[in-house]
Amino acid sequence: MAVARGDTAASLAALRVNKGTEAAATTAQGGGGYGAATLNVGTRNGSAGAFQGLLTDLIIREGLLTATQTETIVDDIYARAGA
């Protein structure tokens, strides 16, 4: 499971895989929100090589979740997957 978290106000960008932190950066993420940019799932914009795997859960949320809220969602997905 991969969880990405971005917070422009706190200058945080983090990626977690299987409940472990893979990468985190505290450099400035820029000002304001992420706007109305395109969100591509399973492929890069204009790419012919689409994701060929199985995507079982996808949550996209506008707004910041607390660490506790994120962990609750992750724990629920793990429980439903029998992990």
C-alpha cells in the first residue's frame, strides 16, 4: 500500500509504503493549494504505457487529514485485505 501526503502550509511531502516511510521532504512545496491540475492514476500524462496491475483501493481527498485519520484509513484497508 502506498500513501502519499502533501501539505504546502507545513512544507511536507511524504511517501509511505506498507506502513513504513519511504521518503519525506521538508523543502518548500510552493504557495497556495494544488489547484485544478490533472491527476493521472495508472499512467503519466500522454503516456502509452499504462499501469497493468490491480488497483483495489483508491482514496483521493481534498483537504488535510491528520496523521491519526490517515492511520485509521490505512488500518481499515489492511483489515479488509486480511493483511
